[in-house]
Amino acid sequence: MTIKPLIILPDPLLRQASAPIERVDTDVQRLADDMLATMYDAPGIGLAAVQIGVPRRMLVIDVSREGEDRQPLVFINPEIVSSSDERSVYEEGCLSIPDYYAEVERPARVTVKHLDREGKEQTVEADGLLATCLQHEIDHLNGVLFIDYISRLKRDMVIKKFTKAAKSKAL
């Protein structure tokens, strides 16, 4: 397992829709292992492949609490097939937008169809933090960031801050 560098806002790759994975093979499983290692190292609770520069439809999640055994989940070609009318609000952050957090309202429950790391079709019904995390990471696969759910003024300020930081690093 290799820890990969994270793609940070304003990298345009974050706004690109990711391509489906055609076949689950050892390369895809290795990518899943690298993504988990990167997510745990960050540390974070979710990571989309595009966040390490691989625009493919795969994400990893582990919402286990500190002190609990790790519960890594791998979602290949995930698709939200239903969501509740009921809403919930969580304070979200993102490994690609470090040290910025905002409250985001999303459906409280979702049903997600996907392939697991063995290539078997699975369906997960999620609520709470897992539902929020799945929606956040699936958004990444569609080029959407959690800051797209906050006010335009706040979003523009965040983008300006990270654009300025990226320019100063480039010098």
C-alpha cells in the first residue's frame, strides 16, 4: 500500500467527472489499498480516486470511531438509487480543501448500488454519517465539491484563498 499525494483545490481535476471502472482486477484492488492507506494517513473518513489524481469511479470510506476496529469500505462505480425526503445537516470537510469546514444539508438516508473490491454487485442502505460521506464522495466522482452547497459568497472566498495559496506555492 502506497500513500499517494492529495489533489488540492483549485486543481481542475477535482471538477472533472470520473470514468467508470470497466473491470475489477488486481490493479483496481491495488488502487483501493493505496486509497485506504492515503485516507488513513491524512487522516480522513472518505476518499474518491480523483482526489489522488485518478479520475475513475471509485471511493473508499471508513466511518468507524477512534478506538474501534477499522471498517474499510470500497465502492466501485457507486450510484445512488434512492434517497430520503428527510434531510440532515452535518459539518463537512474535505481532504482536497484542507482546514475548511461548513454545514451541508443532504438527504438523511440513501441507497447505493456498487461493486465491491471483488467485483460483486452490492446494495447498501445508509443513514447518518455513512449516508453523508457516501453522498460527499459520490459528488467528487461527478466533479462536485461540498463547497458547491454553501453560499456563493463563501464558496468564492474559499476558492480565492486556495487559488492564492496554489499560486504562492508555484513561485
